[in-house]
Amino acid sequence: MAPSIKSLELVFGERAREARDLITGKTSPYMYESVQQWERQCYHRPFLYEAIMCALNEICDGAFGWEAVYYLNDPEKLRAVYLNVGDTYVTTIFYFLNHRQSWKVLSLGDLYE
């Protein structure tokens, strides 16, 4: 399930609806310039969640790319990806790669506490 527009406003401001449309699949991430540029550099097309994160980074003022979070007990296993907004306790968007493959709005600090 995708986060509400109200919660996405904490991260994306006026572009929250656009972010939700990317997350829900109503808008293709492949129409964004940053995704197209990245794709031209790749041998294989990025995974859909990677393309969405790249597009979300493009529309989020104050984002510095997206990063990965690994399990503490298994540092080779990817747990989630999130937009880096420059502060551990500032709200951002996460995509969890577990069996639910869910999107959540929270801070990196909240995740680890």
C-alpha cells in the first residue's frame, strides 16, 4: 500500500500527488530525465523500484540521492532503500524489499530506534 498524500507532503511538499502516482504506478518513472540518463549508462535496465527512487529523488527538493539499508545481522542482504535528505531525523520515503515490498514515510533515525 502506498503512503497517503498527506504523509507524502512531509517529504515532497506540493509534488506529493506526483510522488504517489509514481509509487502506485500511475506515472512511469521512465519519463523522468534522471531515470532516462541513468538508463543510457546501464547495460541492464534498472529494477522498477530503483527507477522510482531515482524519479522521486528528481522531484524532491533537498534530496541527495537514494541509499540502501542492510540488515544488521546480514550485511549482504538489502533491507530497504530511502531518499537521503541530509539528516537522520528528517522524514523521508523508504521502500522495504521484504515480502511485502512496502513504501513508508519515516526517518532513518525512527527506523533504527
